[in-house]
Amino acid sequence: MENLVKRRMFRAWMVRTLFCVALGSMWIVRPAAATPDLFDTVVIDAGHGGKDFGACGAKGLQEKELVLDVAQRVAKKLRTQNIDVVMTREDDTFIPLDERTMLANEIRGDLFLSIHANATPVKNVHGIETYFLSLESSDAEADAVASRENESFASERGATSPLSEDPLTAILGDLVMTEHLVESDQFAKLAQEKLALLSGVPSRGVKQAPFVVLMGVQMPASLVEIGFITNEGEEKKLKADSHREEIAKQLVAAVLEYRDRYNAKRGVKPYTTSTR
Ligand SMILES: [Zn+2]
């Protein structure tokens, strides 16, 4: 009974949130699309934080620490390329997933990049995956990744079943995500292509799954899983400064290439030092 009440409350909250986002898209996004907009603002989302540790490796590496460090490296490099970067968290603070989405929409970013590390009970699995939003997961593994990454949201809201099983969420989710689906797919492919250049790290491809943090984001959005913290060899690599730096470098290369394509498509000139 208590679960039923919690589920109803969660469902009502989700419908309200997605409805507001859908309305917002009519007022905010469409007028902006009429004016060619320079690609100049990226939202970097370091997963987890505070009481939400994310995944933990056997040798003690915590996802929340790893992804914040990589996110800071990405932000620093992008700023040297004249890109404004807004981070959803700058330190070890717990920020609810829906607040991250709201922040990104408020500042009207041109791209949302969420950085995470993967985990699985199968210890020999390793490699990099990039995701973009879908209410249906590409496969059972992708579904498990989204469920794990959505855990903090589900526990905060008292949800008892996957978001993808709620029909109202599905309808409203479809409404808010369609607009940027193609661009999200394009960026995800670029990010995965660049990350596949990392030595000794297999590419596990671009996948789709229902990540709460990507739901309602009114801009192209992807989530990267930069490696499996549960694989001993990969955990060791992910602890190394040089590997983190290389991941950041490849993510920045993907953002810059995406920016150039984005600006060319909209017929706007990229920033130079004289236009800033
Ligand atoms: Zn995560």
C-alpha cells in the first residue's frame, strides 16, 4: 500500500516536471531556433557526489571522485578554447539529477555532457560506452547501466519501478527529447570515436537508455561511461593522471569538432579572439 502511494506521488511529480519542461520548450527553445546561435556554452555534469558515491572499485577508486576530476580537466581545456563551461557540481556535493537538468536548461547550454564510470559484477568486462537518451534501452546491459545511474533519483523520490515502464512518463519523455535526438546521436558518435583512440581501452559502442539526467534536457545531450571501475586493470588505469588527461583530451576534441559542425550547419562564425 505504502509503495502504491509512493509510486503515485512519484508519477504525479514526474508528470508535472516533464509537462513544465515540455511547456518550457515551446517558450524557450523555439524562439531561439529562429536566430542562428553560436555554439559557446557547454554544461559538464560530473556524475554523483556527496552521499551518492556512484560505483566503487575493488582497490578503492570512487566514481564520484574520478568523474569530478575528469570533468574538471575537460572544463579547464574547453575554457582555453573560448568555450563557456558551466559545471553541475564543482566539488563533492550531492545535487539531485533533476536539478542538474534544470540548471542546464536555465543557462541554455549548447551541449550537455554527463561523465560517469561503469560497473558490472562481471569482473573481466571493460571498455568505454557513450549513451544518448531513449525511453527504451538498446539492450539489457544498457538498461542495467541506466538503472544504476538513476538510483539516487529513484531513492530520493521513492520510485519502485523503472521509469521506462511508466506510460505517462514515456509519452511526455518522447515529447521533450525528440527535438535534439539527432544531434545527441551525432555527438555521442563523435565522443565514442574519439574515446576509442585511447590505448588499451576497447570501444563498446554508442547505446541508448532512459537516463533521468538526460530526460528533459533542452539541448543535445550525451552521457559517457569512461571505463569500468569494477575491472581491476581498468581501475588501475583510471587512477592514473595520464589516463584521465587523455580521456579529457579526447572528450574536448569531440566537443570542438561538434562545435565546428554545429556552427557550420547554422551558418555562424566560430569565436576568434577579436569577437570575444
Ligand atoms: Zn555514474
